Amino acid sequence: MPGLTAYAGFYEVCSPKKEDYVYVSAASGAVGQLVGQFAKWLGCYVVGSAGSKEKVELLKNKFSFDVAFNYKSQTWLLH
């Protein structure tokens, strides 16, 4: 089910084009990981958020997100 959800949400609802910026919330989850991969394969710039340092490292190092950040430690998001 995560694959179908990610595919439909990304290609049918979002419909980005090459070089678009794609933000993935909860990017380390099952659906978020796949959406990020679809976006990278399409040639998009991918930004993802996750809730821990370990998950951020996973997004950047294993899934090749262009940027990933820990939303729990980003104080600038609160202003």
C-alpha cells in the first residue's frame, strides 16, 4: 500500500516536472521515502523533514535527498 499511495500522490496529484523543488514531510516513513525516490528519479530537487538526527542522515546518505532537516530541532521554523 505505501507504494501505491506514494505513486498516486506523486504522479497523479502532485505531477511535478524535472528540476521542480519537492518537499516531503515525514520523509523517513514508508510513503515519504518512496516519494523522495520518485522525485529524485524525475530529476527534482528534494527536501525532506524527519524527527531525528538518525533519520535525517538516512535521508541524505541512503536515499540521496538534496536537503534533509530535523523538524524537532529547527527553531527557525517556529518564528
